[in-house]
Amino acid sequence: MKYRQLTKEQFESLHEEFARFLASQSIDVNEWNLIKKEKPNVAEEEMNVFSDVVWDDVLTKTNYVEHFSKTSVNLFKCSADEIHRIAIKVNWDINLLEQKGFEWLMKNPMDNTVEIFKGSKPYNSERNTEIFDLIEKGSSISKGEIFEYFNQLIS
């Protein structure tokens, strides 16, 4: 397995896609129920393969990822060959996880308590695997507005 199995909730929200996936392998609902009952390891493997297909599709379409903590923000732009990072650290008692703290940062990005670093590097391994790793460590896929806002400020 390349990534991780989708959660029960993710499978439930993708039940139609999963049914089409099984149908593409000539597995109907009756056969699927039989496989789950009599060959749980085969059922597990089908779920793993489907999970990898879904993750690959999502990660291939992902262009921006962000991670917020109480006093820092890491913004990533995921191009084809390299990943670009803007790291922001606020050096006073603020909580960027709260709306008030986030709004303060967006209004005061050049305050002397705010440090901004920018860098780029080629991927160490496969692009999608590195993005997946960031997500597993708490990052979220984003539309990139915050990355582009700070990128314009410091360019």
C-alpha cells in the first residue's frame, strides 16, 4: 500500500465510486458481500488498492498545503519538480489557530514580531508521497490564497 486506507467515513462518502471500482473488476454487490465474509484479506486488499487510487488522484491535483500551529504557519506550493515553502513565525503570545490571531497576522504581516522565511527544494522522493506525508503530519490541502498573499508581500 502506497498511502493509507481511507477512513470508514471516506469510504462511505465515496461509496458510488467504490462500487464503480468494484464493477470495473466484475465484482457486483452480492459477490462483494461474499468476499467480505469469506475472504476478508481479499476485501482488505481491494479497499487498499481503491484507497491508493483515490489518494493518488487527490494528491496529483493538490497544488497548495498549509500547516498552522499556535505561533507559526508553514505554507507550501507543490509544483511538479519542487516544493516551495513560506515559513512564518510570530514572536509574541498569540494564537494563530484562533480567528483573532489569524486576522492579526493577515493585517500585520510586516510587524517586527513576525519572521518570514522562504525557500524551495526538489522533492526527496515522489511528489505525491511527500505531499501525503505533510498531510499525515497535520497539514491541510488549501487553495493557496494565503501562500500567494505572503509570496507577493516578500517578493
